[in-house]
Amino acid sequence: MIKHAITQSPVLDLIKERWSARSFSHKEVTKDAVHTILEAASWAPSANNEQPWEFQYALRGTPGFDTIWNCLMPGNQPWNKQAAGFIVTIARKTLSANGNPNANAEHDTGIATGFLVLQASSMGIYTHPMGGVDKVKLSAELNITEDEKLLCVISFGYLDVAEKLEEPFKGRELTARTRKPLVEFVKAV
Amino acid sequence: MIKHAITQSPVLDLIKERWSARSFSHKEVTKDAVHTILEAASWAPSANNEQPWEFQYALRGTPGFDTIWNCLMPGNQPWNKQAAGFIVTIARKTLSANGNPNANAEHDTGIATGFLVLQASSMGIYTHPMGGVDKVKLSAELNITEDEKLLCVISFGYLDVAEKLEEPFKGRELTARTRKPLVEFVKAV
């Protein structure tokens, strides 16, 4: 499988075999599966155990799915018609204890998102986090408050063959993943 | 083990069995193991595959270790004397393509940190991300530039028994982990 990461070190299969897929099958993802994925996310660490994350989700065939799909950037819409659902990730910007700004909110919600995508992978469910969303429009549709920040939309589903996609999505699905070599982002001090 | 998460859904053991430990053993973590953990982090998804993360690390017994330890908040210093090492996570604030601000930098570095802590767990290495750091001082010590932002310091090591810790750290290490129930952070739309 061309998408499986070729790594220098013995990285977990769970991590090597995950990618942001574009080819989703018709198979539905159950509400229970989504709840498992989101509960896994919630066991991420956060500063002072603040748990600043919130998630809104919609399964294909619901009005919520259409609402979210309509807010995707045009380049993300075609290959997401087959997604089994969407998860919207949201960070609460202030601390629950005193209402002061939480400087770690986006970072900690990111950690939870890391847990989320790996839990999904372990269940054979592929995810694709997207920043390419009309966040202003979607925030209004989902009643995101001033105290919250919409970070990304994650589409998910079981995998289908890449050949069912149209170009340019098929080509992207069939291209190997690449990362910078360690020396470019790691330094021993 | 009281720290193992009691979950409602069948969450991955890797996630259930991870916690931000405070009790580290004398056993050293090798440079190769750190490189594996950081390579795993780099396979996280990021907007446009920007990979905005950078990591600086130091193993116990090196001058870099003392430099980082000296920048921890006093409450984090005692139990970190036995850490096998520290990883400092850093987000690059601008996009490599055009120098514009990267709105996803902290979030995406958070996702990578999620991968990092789970890769470490799978190797029996416990991690503890800390925001309680003198970030101004440490940024100066590590030559963090204006274009970069120091997010957190992660201490790591193999586990030792909690009983070796002094209070209040022993009590914290022996307290069960808690998370909000799903209904408080998840909404179907």
C-alpha cells in the first residue's frame, strides 16, 4: 500500500497505516463508533485537565451532514459526498474555573484530535481533518459562541478504492505520503 | 492499576493505559527511542502538510537537561529530577511557502504531540506534557526565534512506583484519572 509510511525508526503500525483519506465507501459508521472515537479523544492530556475540546458530529443522511458539507471549501466537497460523517472540533477559549483566556486551548484540542484519528484508525475508520472550511458560516450554523473557536472539520468513513475518485483526488489518494527528515525538525540540546 | 481509564466505550488500550506520570525510574531512554517517538509525531496530519512542529530534546545527565529543568515552574521540579529526558515542543508560526501566519500551527503541533505521547506509551515510556514552564526564559536559552513559539515541555521516562515520590506528588500519582462524561462535550447535529 503506497500510503503506508516508510519510516526510519520502528514507528507504530497504527501511525504508519493512517492517512487523511479521500476515498470513502458506502458503509455507514454507527453512532456508537463515533462515541468511542470521541471518548478516546477525551482521554488526551490537557493543561490542568481543563479538557477544552468540544465536538459536534453529523452522520451522512442527516440535515446536519448537509449543513456541514455546504460549508466545506469547493475543493473539499466532491470527495466528501461519500463521507460517513463529519466531526467538527471546537476549542473553548477560556478556563472553566475563572473565565481567563486558556492559552493552551487550541494546542490541547489538537492533542485530543491526535487521539481521535488514531482511535478511528484502529477501528478501520479513516479520517481527514480539514481546515478548508468556511468557518464563519459554519460557526453561525452550529451556534458556536464567542467563547468557542471552530478549529477544523474531520470527515470519516471506511475506505474504498482510490480508483472510484475523480481527478485530481484520485491522484492525491495514490501518491505516497512524505515527511521531512528528522534532522530538519529535531535538535538535541 | 488505578490510573487505567475506566471507559464507557471500547477505547484502545494504548489510550486507556497512558497517563501523565510523575514517577520515573533510573532507567535511561536511548537517543534511538527518542528519535522513534519524534518520527512518529511527524507522521501526524497538518494543514497542507506544513509540518509546523519542531522539537528540541535533552537526556538526563546532559547540560541541556539542566537548562530545561531550571526553567520548570517550582511545582514541576522535584518529581522531574528523575525524568529520563525532556522534549520541548515548538510551533513555527508562519507558512514555509509564503511567510504568512499559519493559523493552524499550535493545533497541528498538538496533533503531533498526541501521536508522540501514544508512540512513547507503546514503548513503555511515560510522558508528561507541562505548560508550567518559564517560557520566556527557556525560549531565550534554546534560541527560539520570533517566528517560533514554545508550546510545552514533555518529560519522559520509564515508570517507577508512586511510593517513591514525596507528597503532594505521590497522592497525585495514586489518584484515578477523570474525564467529563460524553454528554458534556459531544453534540450530534
